[in-house]
Amino acid sequence: MTRLKLAILISGRGSNMEALLQAAEDPGYPAQPVLVASNRPDAKGLETAASAGIATAFVDHKLYGKDREAFERALDAILEEAGTEIIALAGFMRVLTPWFVDKWAGRMINIHPSLLPKYKGLHTHQRAIDAGDAEGGCSVHWVSAGVDDGEVIAQARVPIQPGDTEETLAARVLVEEHKLYPQALAMACQRLLATKPD
């Protein structure tokens, strides 16, 4: 079976990254992790990935000041060297420039903690609670030029309970994120594999 070479981009502990790595242990899974990269040298997820035998790298965005594209070009060189065919953003806390988004268009997905198109950006759980919504959740989507704006691949819904706080809702949504992301990544890979020339 053909497996797409997967790079996972993280900024922190990488709990969604762990869920993807676990799914990819199945030889029938359509993505094969070849790299976990971070914009922070101290990201805990790099240790986790290394202990799982996955190649790791970091490009410290602080070294590039306000030149976001220069940071991304350095990151892109590492992704290309690893043979990356699809990118999964897993808590990667950088807004990407149009240059990077265009370069990886149709080959990069992200997980976002809301039921898109609702609550793009930050503080999604608190915004859902404040709006009196009956449910929150998470979405996996293709990355496009607008923040959290690309086509949704899959979603998971979580009821908002009386007395929920941002923290309690976030914790329940995170459980669903860990189930949803591997499923949605597999769907994304299958779409790419269907259009890939032999």
C-alpha cells in the first residue's frame, strides 16, 4: 500500500501529534511520519517523537524577527529534505504566510477546536460558552490563506454542559480531537492518493 510521507508541525507538547503517530503504527494507515518539526527548540513533543523513532527538527522563529517568510523558507527546506508529501499542523502556533500556504496548498491540514466556520482564531471554547451554544467541538480542515478558513474535512461535536468552563470543555473536546485527527488525516491522504499520478 502507498503511504504518503507525513510531516507534523508542533509548538508544544504535541498531544495531537501523539495520536497521529499512534495511528500511523498501523502499516495499513495511509500516512507514514517522516518528520516532526517545531518552531520552538524546547517543544516537549520533539522528545516524544524522537523516543518514537521519528526524525525531529526545529527552526527557532525568534531568530528571524518579523521576517515570517524567511523562517518559513528555512522550515520548508527541512520539509523538502524529508520528502514530505502532506503536512499536519498539530498545535503549530504560527500564522502562515501566503507564500507557505500556496506552496503546500492541497497538502496541508490543521485541527481547530471549534465547529468551523464558527469561532476562528483563539479562545474558541469560551466564545462557544458565552454565545450559549448547545455544543462545541473540533474541526479538521485544509489550510488556506485565511486563518481557519479552509474546506472542512471532518468534525466532532461535544455537548456543552451546565457549569462548563473553558477548561472543562477544552478537556472534553481534546479527547475527541485525538480520535478525529487520525481519521481526518486518513481521509485527506486518500483524497491525495486518488489524484496522485502512478
